[in-house]
Amino acid sequence: MINKVRKAVFPAAGLGTRFLPATKASPKEMLPIVDKPLIQYAVEEAERCHIKEFIMITGKSKRAIEDHFDYAWELEENLKSKGKDAMLEEVRRLSQHQFAYIRQGAPLGLGHAILCARPFVKDEPFAVILSDDIIDPDDDLLEEMIHIYNKYEATVLALERVPKEEIHRYGVIGGTEIKNNIFEITDMVEKPKPSAAPSDIAIIGRYILTPDIFEFLAKTQPGKGGEIQLTDALKALLKKKPVYGYLFQGKRYDAGDKIGYLRATVEFALRNPGVKDQFREYLLSTFSSIMSNKES
């Protein structure tokens, strides 16, 4: 019998240096895209796949994440008394799920963050979602990955083709496409030079991992920057068991980058029922003004 994917791990202990000074005392994961923080988009993505147990790996100055998903009695009573039922439901809904919070004592890398989740994950398969990578809510990336896991009962990585000039920012795979957009992975290289990359297919921030990854993470030695790299553990796992990848064709925003974050903000705002019309008018007006100044 296949073990269902019922748990998701959210590494959220990073320092967020690319968004300083905004992230000096506030978690990067709480930066808003219109009216929801990055971490909430990630949790809602897992929720759409019927995952109900959420494991947050946090660090210093991350208390706001815990507060965000906790009950807020005074706020809820205020909304209730004013008859703001829709807003009350929005605030209350996610706090009804099961959240666990684990403090990662030092920023020792993604691999170490996932290893911290071992006592809560135990012997089950689980999803890992990096909130930096915002997936369009209309896309079904995680759901497709779970389907692939259910078929092969093996680790599944999310993949995306990236431009050569960006390849050095990612873990990159070598492999064979065995079905439409499904790859059997044969090699992985962490942040290679373009000339040394096995392909232009990169690993992005969604994983379905089997619990045996913990054994390999525990044996993985720190690499560059003293961090335990998940890619190194996956390479060791690859020698023992098959690892698959799903080539994503939908829309992803790299919200760990300022430009990616701004793109996500603009595009999500243009779909938000409460602001889209006024925001579109503002953008058109601004664009018209820019073009007029350019011509004059």
C-alpha cells in the first residue's frame, strides 16, 4: 500500500539578505504579495493537494510566522462584531490546520533544515515547499508531482528549463525523459558553471521526498559556505534508488529576487478582484506618462 503524502515541510529559517533592510527584523517569508504573505501562498498550495499537516522550519526573528497561522482572538472577535464574515473566515481558516514549528539553530543550509523535520515526518513521504518560488495558483505542479510519486513510489523533483546565464543559481540535472515531461534523473550538479552543466534543466523549489532521505542527509558533510546541501544527499540517494523529475510548464515567480517579487506582485494584483480594475488603470496611466516623456 502506497503511503500518502500528508505532510509538507516549509524551510523558513533563511536570513533574507537580498531584501535587507526590510528583512532585518521581519521574516522574508512574511513579505506580502498583494494581501497575503509568501508563506501563505505556499501553505495554500499544499492545502489544495489535501495536505493538512504543515511543518515550519524557522529561526531567529521568525515569530511572526507562528503568529500569522495562530488564532487571533481579539482580531476575530472584532471582525465578528462588525459582521465581516468573509474576512473572518479568511483569517480563521488556516489556523484550523495542524502546524508544527521547529527552530533551526543556525543557517546550515536547505539539507539541514529538512533534516530538522525528521522527528515530525517520521517514516512518511512528504512535500518540501520553498516559499521563495511562487507557483501560479491555477497551475497544478505539486498535484502532478504527487501523482508521479503515487505511480513510482520514489522521490520526485520539480524541474524547469532556465536560461544558460542563470544556470549557476540552481541545482541542475542530467537525465532521460521517460514520458511526457517526466524524467528519470541520472545526475545532479549544484550551481554549476554553464560549461559544466549537464543540461539546461534546473531543480526548482518543490520536492516530494521519501523518508530515507534523512539517512543520507545525516551523512552529508557540509559543503560550500559550511552548509549541508540537499543536492548532495539526493546524489547519494540516486546511487541506491531511482529519482524522478517533473518538468514544469506553468508559471513560476522567483520571489527571492527583487524583480521576481515585483513581477509576482503586479500579476497577482491584476487578478485580485478587490484591486485589479483600479490597478490596471494606474498601470496604463503610468505607462502612457512614461511613453509621453520618452517622446518629448
